[in-house]
Amino acid sequence: MRVLSRILFVMGALCIATYVLFAVQAHVHQEELGAALEKELGSPDALSPRLSEGELLGKLEIPRLRLSVMIMEGVADKTLRLGGGHIPGTTYPGAPGNSGFAAHRDTFFRKLRNVRKDDIIQFTTRSHTFAYRVASTAVVNPSDARVLAPTSSETITLVTCFPFYFVGPAPKRFVVHAVRSSQI
């Protein structure tokens, strides 16, 4: 029995240490990306033709929720462990169409659980800050790709797993749709 309790203690300590390591790594990377964006503000956007996985795209903020996350290109495991990701195949902010972004529900998009219709979402690139107004939220199946369908107007779609407090791989996705607004 003592051996089992020691094994369980060591396993628990390793799990906590791994979590802390990943959390610190993500925090440091977010700070580095924020400093890089600040340094490059006013520069032309380097969004053509496409960014590579993990390259800095900008910063997404929802002021009312005090949500702020640096966004990188792509949705690979490492990218989403370190920040939010731009969903490949969707447009970039400021262009006509639907810009899709994903982040984990238990880290960067945790605060989305409190998002409301008409909340303002800001997206800052090297050269512009764009404002979007939340139009709707929905809970969908993971296979429902219609949420990322192209649009004729400038929109953004935020996607994260749902329910927010589910343990393990979540069965649904929480989706926030927002349309371009003149308010910043």
C-alpha cells in the first residue's frame, strides 16, 4: 500500500509539474509575441501570400472580459499550447470574408464562457486595429464546418471546445460570430 501511495504521489507531482511548465512556457511566449507586435506596430502587414505555422498574426482582445491573447498562424498542437491560432483557409482580419480563430477552452479562451451579444472584439495587426461586434454564439458538433463558411462581409469566428469545464476531450464546440464594427 505504501508503494502504491508513493507511486501515485510521484505521478501527481509529475502531472502538476508538467502543467506548470506548459503554463509558464505559454505565458513567456505570449509576452514575447506581445513585445514583438508592439515593436512592429505601424509596419505594413506581412500577410501575403500566407504566414507559416506559428508565425505572429496579431492580438485578439475582448475588453469587457479582459481577454487578451496573441494569435499565431495555424492550429497545430504546439501553436494552440502557446496561444490562439488562425484557422488555415479562412481570411485574415480586415479582409472580406470569415476569419476563424481557435484556442483552448481551459486556457486562452476560458473567458469566452461569459461573452455576450454586442461585446466588442478587437484584433490588432502590425498596421491596423479592427473592431468586431458579437452577433451570436452557438454550440455545435465538432464536425460542423459551416461555422467557418465564407461570408460576403468582414466577420470573425472564435471556436473553442465545450462544455468549458468538461474533463477530457469535449464533445461539442462553442462558437462566437462577430461582424466588423466602426467602434474601437
